[in-house]
Amino acid sequence: MQRFSTSALFLLGLLLAVSYACVIHPGSAQAASIGGIVAPVAGSVVNGIAPIEGVAQHPGFRKWQLDLLINGDAAHASFIAVGEKTQAAAGLLASLDTTRYPNGQHQLRLRVVYTGLNYDEFFTPIVIANLDKPAIAPTPATAAPAVPTVKPAAPPKDDSLNDPALVADQGGGRHKLPYAIVALPPLGQGVPDGRRWIEVDISDQMLTAWQGERVVLKTQVSTGKPGYETITGSFKVYHKYEKTRMTGVDYDTPDVPWTMYFKGGFAVHGAYWHNNFGKPVSHGCVNMKLHEAKVLFEWASVGTEVVVHE
């Protein structure tokens, strides 16, 4: 009888696992991503701060994004983190603060975006069991392994300044946003009505919303980085989208929230992919914190003046 060494059996098992996990969508000419969530493992019960480790790699890699699907429902996805550097070896992607979410059976989703506006997705079911929240349903006896799916999308559009004429047909504002934000009261409550306008100070990286002679919002933002400077002058908001896709030569960002275009492809919008507010890091737009972008979006209207100066 032929005998196999322990290492040979291990390699055979690894090859079988990889062949099962990496599924290419029929008809797709793209290579499947090498990736997945390695911790927590499928079916894990987590509470407190839970590190999420994984791999995110593809020959045409653009970015990876982590979301938590509440009750496994993609329509109730909550944004966790995004990264623009490939993760070739298993390592820390982000940390999940479970106290922000309800107890229950949910799914972690790792999306690997690559050239051509396509992406692969990897799913890992988990159970959140915060001690100070109501009891959860029992953990399933077995959990399905993470299997990627490939979703083809529209051909890429080379609109480095996000021409709204090109993004208008990409579904802006038609779906729920895939992340949770902090609720703020509406701007201008208790303030006498007056002319509403938005001031952006590039030198100080500050945005100020004015209602008559009163300031109703003053906050740090991120304007254009060197080579992508934000345009200066006096403009008016001419398009508003609750969310839209923005694509350019070196980026493809879905679900950009609370976007207000004021000049060509220049816009004020929320940014969920960084927390560098106060520094010029954008491709020309004015990036805001999500909760502040939302209330500004609701306060302003098409025709609201936007003044940008040094």
C-alpha cells in the first residue's frame, strides 16, 4: 500500500481548498482574485474589538473594501474599511467594533475591485454577541466556506474629473448607502432664514456654511492635492446626487455619498475612504466627513452658491 507523507497530504488539501474557493464567473476573461477573510473564521462568535485578517490580491488590483451585511442582507451593508494597497499575504485589514452593530448572525464581505470596474466578493458568516444587548439566535451548526463571485460592470469611463454627464447614468441616488453614519440635527435650526452659501478656504482646508449672517457649519475638509488642485472662484450647485460612482485614470470609487457638483467635475461630497481631513488629498473635489456632508447636502439646494478661495 502506497503511503503519503503528512506534508504531501497537507499540500493536496491546500490545492483542493484553493480550487474550491476560487471560482471564475462563466464567460469572464478576467482572472479570479486571490483573496478571502482568514480571521475570524466562518461561524465565529465575536464581541468587542474583533481584528479582521485576510488577503486581497488581483493582477489588475484597484482597491479592497470591507463591509458588514446586517443579517446577511446586502441591502443593509455597513461600511467597515477600504484599502488601496494590495494585501498579498494574510494580514490585518481592519478592526470591527461589534458594539456598533446589533447582536445576530451577519456576514463579513470582502470586495476586491480590479481593472474594468469588475470586482470579486468573499463572504464569511459571523455571529455578533455583545454582552449588553439582547440574546441572539443560535449559531448555525455548519457554515458555508467563503466563495468569491465576479460581477461584471459597465466599461470604464476615463473621466478624471468625474464629469457628471458621465456619472448621471450610473445610478446616482437610487439605492441605500452601504455604510452607517452619525446622525446630526438639520443645519440652520433656530437661525433666521437668509441667503445660504458655502465657503471653501483652501489655505485653511475649511468649509463654512452661511445662512444669512450666521455660520451654521464650520468644519475641516480635504481639497485637491498637488496636480489636482481645486478650482477657485464663485460657482453654483447644478447637480445633486445622494450617491454616485466616480471613476478616473487611477481610481474607481463606488457610492460616493451626498455629492453636489458646482463646476464641471468639481464637487463637494462625503468621503468614506480616508480620514485625512485638514489635508489636501483629493483629485480636485472637496471631501467632507460623512455625517457633515449629509446635513450640508440636505441644507443646500441646486443654485446654492459655492465660493472657493485660497
